[in-house]
Amino acid sequence: MSDPVRIGVRAEHDYDVVIGRGLDLELPPLLHGATRVAIVHPATMAGRASAVAGLLGDHGFAVTPIEIPDAEDAKTAGVLAECWAALGEAGFTRSDAIVSLGGGATTDLAGFVAATWLRGIRVVHLPTTLLAMVDAAVGGKTGINTGAGKNLVGAFYSPAGVLCDLDALATLPRADLVAGMAEVVKVGFTSDPSILRDVRAGVERCLDPQGDLISDLIRRAVQVKADVVSGDFREQSATGSTRRLGREVLNYGHTFGHAVERVEGYRWRHGAAVSVGLMYVSQLAMLGGRLTETDAAEHRDILELLGLPTSYQPGRWPELLDAMQLDKKARGSMLRFVVLEGIGQPVSWEGPDPALLEAAYEAISR
């Protein structure tokens, strides 16, 4: 990829997701008018944060680095309060801005900090993981976790821009690349089956951070999310057992996946949990007569080709069910799942029979 690709997102304000290499000079114009800029980053990104701070300093911005814990440990009320305190001490005003630099947890937290400081200041996301590029940084969902579950406190708050610099993937551990591919193939199952064909044709090409295919997969996954978000920013589309979906389609595999994350104390990578969630919901749809055995098997084949988990330990159903009851898509005591009636044919299913829910879990327990 030579010239950057720009994908527009329409929300409460429009913004671009820019995908390319060497995107540093794209950042200062997105911060025009700010005096102070906070860079929210985990300790693992300290070196890169220092380089970004130097760039912004050269452009006349006063930079405040805010170091946060890595991964889901950052998404707590305590860390949120520490970020607010840092902004207050530095005198951040409504015209100032935040830059997030890191993975999905960083963009989730930094976006929520921006949404809540002075009722909203500008934020620009610099995602550094595959998962953050194709999912967390795009769409304007921000939030933190609580003891009750994942992302239960948050806000819809769009960034001023998202810069997906593919050079960041060169140093990403393979396990994180593989985990990020769970969100890419999710889009393949729900919306763009050509992604699944590319995975079957060559897994190593898909996972090569220097290759052209991974940049194209990111572009296609972001385009699907941008189109969905532009049509249903606040996830308000009506759904039903046979209705086509709005933004809720992006949650395919996430109801069970988020439950796994909670039960595991957020020690699992998000992509690994989503992978198990994709397996669970494919079995649920098959057992409910909505998905063929062939299409359900396609889930296992693709995920295992990538080296993603396709099963979960037995004996944990009561804990998982409790966690799913607090899922954001649940209504009262009724669980609601995004399921497929065929590859590329997602629908919403409200209130599956409890026996089916447990049977699907048993099908992936080993």
C-alpha cells in the first residue's frame, strides 16, 4: 500500500479512518486549535509515546503524557479518575485534546476520558494492534469495565480521526496478530465472505505484518464497520427474530465471548474470547435449526487454521450464564444473540430456549 486509504465514518460528526504506513504527519492537523495534548498510553508504548510527544512539541503543542496499565487493567474507575486528575492538574480546557496510543483497551479508556472531561473534548486514536485497528478504535464506543461485566459503563463518542499506521504491526507479537484476526474473520462470517476465502488461501499471508494482504483485510474490515456505524451510530435499529441488523451485527460472538472474559478475570485476549464466542453462537444457531452443519463447520475450520481457540472448559455454565445475563443486548431476563442463517446472513434471536443455550455450551466444552 503506497498512498493512505481514507474511509469516512458518519456519526455525531464525520471523521476519517486513515490506513497506511508512516502516518505521523497526519496527526498535527487533527489537533489544530488545541494548546495542550495528553497522550494516553500503556507503559509498553512509552518509547513510541515519547516520539509522538516530540513530534507534537515541534508543532507547538504542550504535551502531557499519561501512562496507564496494560490491557484490561486500564479499564477501571480508578484509572479513569487518575486520568481526570492529570488533565485537571495540567489545566485542560474544552479546546484541548487527547491522543490514545495503544491497543483496544487504551482506545476504550481514552475515548471515555475524552467523552467525560468537561462533557467532551477532542480525541484522536492511534491504534497499535490489529484488533484495535479493525474494531475498538473505530465506531465511537468508549467505556470501562466493572465487577459486574465488560464495558458496562461508557458512552458513544466519536474521535476526530483514527490513524491506523501499519508500521506498528511489525513489532506486534504473533499471538496478538492472531487474536486480532478473530475480529477480522467475524466480519467475514457476517458481512464479507471473501475474507474467509483469503484466510483459507493462505494463513501466513494474512498474518504477515509487512505484506499487502493484511492491509487489505484491515481496509475491508474497517469499511464494513464504518458502513454499519454510519447507518446506526447508537445501536438503535429495531431487531427481532427475523429482522436484519444495524450496529448490533458487530457483536457477533461477543455475548458469550464477553462472558468468557469476565469468568476468566480478563486474563484472556479479547480476540481469543471472541473466537470461542463465534464457535458457541454457530453451534447455537445450528442446534436451533438456523444454520447448516456445513456453515457451522466453516467456523471451526477458519478459526483453527488461524490458531484461535474453538472450545472452552466444561463445568462453567452457571458462571457463564450469569455473566451473559448482564450483556448489553439482554432485555430484562431475555438473552439476545446475533446468529447466522447462512454465511453473510446475520439476524437477531431473542430468547433462545435455555436447553439450547446449555446444549451449545456442551458442544464446545472439552
